[in-house]
Amino acid sequence: MDAIRRARAGRRFCAAALGTTLLVTAAACSGDDGGGEKRQPPQERGAAAAPGAPFWVNPDGNAARQVQAYEREGREAEAEAIRRIARQPVGEWIGTDAPESEARALTEAAVEADRRALLVLYNIPHRDCGNYSGGGAPDGNAYRAWLDGVIRGIGDRPATVILEPDAVLHLVDGCTPAEFHEERYALLDEAVGRLKELKNTEVYLDAGNAGWGQPEQIWEPLRRAGVEKADGFAVNVSNFYSTQDSIAYGKALSGRTGGKHFVVDTSRNGNGPYQEGDPGERWCNPPGRALGETPTTRTADPLVDAYVWAKRPGESDGTCKGGPKAGEWWPEYALELARASG
């Protein structure tokens, strides 16, 4: 874990918000003389990382902008609640339009703040089996080209990468059609290998959650997807299982993968999983959930490298239970999560 605590000097980050999407533009970030508003560094805007968390807090994230909107409206109680999210480092999900400039801007901003970028790569072909988060690269060559951009953007700056949530799981549960399996294994294995060639990049391959299947069902698929070359695997990404249950699942899986370490997504697991309604959609915008442990490398088990907020609290799981499209900011749900967290 020495690498996860290293950061070096870099250049300035700047970003512009359009609706609920954060657009990162390399041209505007090449120096201090460019046009547009000059943004304050994160530490000057109250975006300090939690103790034990080496990850960067984005001062222009959805939660931070929501705090500012509530403050302008004089809604101080709501602003204070959302601040519980805005002050924490969350995963930056790299988009498809400009992966190189986006990854570069994010990692440079993290270095400037003496922190490490936490990136989520989610663009595998046939993603999410066409469900709420369906999409991804149109084919393997397009995915490789996108990955090329991400890799160039990261360079030798410190980054922790959560690789392709659900990609391995959907190979095992029958969701992804069989004709796409070999290509997906090849793409994941290649992605792990290429990311690990970078000087300061750590890679955790997604391995599902405590509510799905058994470790003996997924350890061999993880091996085929390149987990042996990775720093480890990630559990509970975008899900709600308790930290205790997630650690138990991860430790059982670690025992089948040669003692691999793992990270746990604790972003929304403060009240555990939802147990009511349609079992097939209990994971989708469930009510009554709460924020979990804040991101940190001070965890309850030596096999757990970090608790992370890979899923950004307050962003929708999809158009269920009144939510907007997957990944879109939903302030009412964010308030529910924050207020339920005490």
C-alpha cells in the first residue's frame, strides 16, 4: 500500500459544469492564463479528505454544486446535510467523449492537492446487459481506443482504478450472452495488464457483492479476467451490503484468489440492503438507505486496502422509484442518504 500514499507535484485542475455533467477540458487546464473563471484549490473550498483517506475530493462535484445552490437559496439545513457527501472523495467515472483529457485533468488536480485520484472505468461493450446503465463501447476495438486515452491521461500520476463494475459478475450470472464472453475476458485481462504498466496506478477488478452467489462461482472468472495481475478486487460497488458482510465475502474470495487484497464500496451501505419490494430491483434507488463509513485506508481487516465511495451518493441507479437516468444527480435522494446518516 505504499503507492496509495504517494503523490507528487502537478498542474492546476479546472472544470466547467453543464447541467449535471462535469466536463473536464484539458485546454482550459494547461495553465493559469487561460480564459474563464479561476477556481480555488480544493483545500480552500473546505474539501478536505477524511483522515486516513488518500483520495482527492472534487470541489466541483455534484454534491459540492448542490451545497452552493442550497446556500444561495438560504436553505442552510439542506446545505449542511449535503456537505456530508461533498466533503468526501468519491469515484470519478471516466466518460466516453474525451477520456485522455478527463483522466489527465483529474489526476493532475489530485496531485496538486497532494492526493490520489480514484477513477472508475465503466465502458465495457454490452455493459449492464442493456439495462438501466446499458451502453459501453460499441466493440472491442473501440474499448481499446478508449482505454488508450485513459492510460495516456493518467500517465505516471497516482491513481486507484476500479475496473468495470459488474463486468465479471454478468459473465457468471448469465446476463451477458455467451457469444460475448471470450471478448470480455480478453478485454478485461488486457485492461488490467496495461493499467498495471503505469508507474503509480493501482487496479481493483470488480468482484460483485455479498448478496450474489458464492466466491467459488466467481474466482475462476476473476482469474481469467486478470485479477492475478491486479492489486486486488472491489466488492459492493454501487450496492448496499454492510461493511461486515462485504468483508466476509471479500475474505472468502481472497482465500480462493491467492490472498488478494480488496476494497469495499461503503458509499451507501449505512443501513444495509433494502429487503422490501420487487427482489429484482431492491438494488435500484432503495428508500431508507444511509451513507456508510467514510473513505479511508484505516480499515477493519488487513486484507481490506480501503473503504471507498466508488458509487457517488446522490446519483441515481436508474429510472426506477421515481429516479432520473442512471448516473444523474438526484438531490432528493442525496438528502435522504445524508439525513439518514445521523
